[in-house]
Amino acid sequence: MKYVYVLQHSHILKDCDETKFIGVFSSEKKEKKAKKKPGFKYYKRYFFIDKYPINKMYWKEGFIENLGIEVPPFVVK
């Protein structure tokens, strides 16, 4: 296997973008079964599939922890 296929479903529901990570599949044929599940089959045009090569790093930069920066807590009123 050289690639995996990542399947997601995204649509707007009452002014809110709702995205579901459906799964990772070894072929495009296998992901088609997931599209037939209840609910999803009525919104077929909202599926997104991405093909990723295996053993490839996508976030190469690493990250820097911002120590010493305080973020005020989020308060709901």
C-alpha cells in the first residue's frame, strides 16, 4: 500500500459548519461503503476525500512553545 484515503463529510447545519472525520481507507473502493450509511447518503455532494502517500511528513517545521505568554481565561456571561 502506497497511499491512504481520508474521508470527511462537511456541510452547514443551522449556520454552523459541521465536519465529520469518517475514516482512513486503503482504497477508494472501500470508502464508498461509508457513503451509504444513514444520513450521509442524503448529502452525497458534501464528501471530501484526500489521497495521502504513506510515510510522508506534512508538518515539517515542528512548533515553538510560547512560554511566558499568559492568555486570559475565556469567560461566558
